[in-house]
Amino acid sequence: MTRHLPLILTALFMSSLLSITAQNKAAIKTEEVTYTSGGTTLKSFVAYNSNQKGKRPAIIVVPEWWGNNDYSKSRARQLAELGYIAIAVDMYGDDKIAADPKQAQEYATPFYKDPQLGESRIEAAVNKLKEYPQTDASKMAAIGYCFGGSMVLNAAKLGMDFKGVVSFHGGLATVPATAGSTKANILVCQGAVDKFVSEADIKSFKGNLDSLNVPYTFIVYPNATHAFSNPDATAMGKKFNMPIAYNEAADKKSWKDMKTFFKTIF
């Protein structure tokens, strides 16, 4: 019996851990929230653990250029399971979802042309999340995917008061930071074979931050393309003839890197 004790204890520990995980998932409360920014009605998605006591860090989730679809909402749920309160942001208004790359480009282009537009939509989401008693307004961060990665990097460079921002396979041709403007720590999770981000963009991005001594971490994931974190990317790539694909190893590693980053900044 004694020799089997370590195995029994391990089994009990794993059973307890699985039970806690199941309880956390069951306690996740999600709700659609409506608010406005610049006269545009925005319909976002909030998730948090209703059994968790007290205030907690808050995370803004900015979606891919498709819009605030099930993928970005699933990330908000995952963040809630980790103990955060999160809002998956409707950037376009009226919860619009692009049907194809052409429409996605139409929706996203105004934000690339006017970085302050993206900043204002993110700021509106921040203000909405601050209305929740679960939100610790002194501990806020933002993550973004593809288009959303560009948006959170712009927000950081424009001086939004985040502890940190994380870009997953985001565009790097963002607004340049200026001296003293960037308050947030920055984590960039980049695919090694992302055809949407040029070496020139990478060089310019790093050079800008290096010249200002802005702290950032730039992690490259082998064999990972654009949209590597989205399980639907492979099918979408085939459907629309786009060089995107899911990479499970890069997805899991980048999520782990994000969790480590959050522990550091919070």
C-alpha cells in the first residue's frame, strides 16, 4: 500500500484540480453589454467568475478584423477562467461581423487611417468595464489578435493607461511611439512565417521602441503564420485563399507567455 501512496496522492490531486477547473467554468458569467462611442452603438461581451470574491485585473480583448465573433468571445471566457474580468470589444459598431476579407478590409481601414478612432473605441470599452464592481481599475491590460494586435499596440503607443498590452500575430505598421508616451509594457507574439508582416515592419517597430528605451518583449514562434492562434484559421485560409493557418504549438506557447507576462505586470 505504501509504495502506491505517491500514485494515489497524485490521482487525488489531479481529481481535485479537475473539479476546481470544472467549478470555475460553471461559475463564468457572460453578458452582452451596450454602450456608445462617438455616436456609434457598440455591443460587446463581458465575462467574469461570479464565484470569485473581490476586485480583479481587467483585460480588454480586441478581435481580428472579422469583428467580435465567437473566437474573441471565447478568449474573454478563458481569461475569466484565469481569474480576470474581460471584455471582448465590438470595434465596428452594432456587432457587425465581416462576411469575407473584402468586407473586413472595409470595416478595418478607417481604424488604420485614424489611430485615434481605435483608441476611442478601446477607451469606451475600458470605461464600460470600470462600471463593474469586479474590476480593479488600477490593473488593466489589453490583448489583440491580428487587426486587434495593431489596435492595442497603437493604444499603448498613444499613451493609454494600461499595465501592459499583448499583440498576437498583429500588424506592426502602427503609429510610432513618442518620447514619454508609452506607459504600458508590451509583449508581441509573432509568427515566424507571417506573410502579412514584413521584415521592414519588424525592423521599424523595434527601432522605434529601442530608440525611446521603451521596454518590450518580442517572441517569434517557429513555423507559425498569420492568425496562428485561431483554430478556425486553417479553414478560413482555404476558403478565402489566404496564407493563414492554425498552429497548436504556437497557440499554446503564446497563451502561456501571455499568462507569464500578466503575472509580471500585475
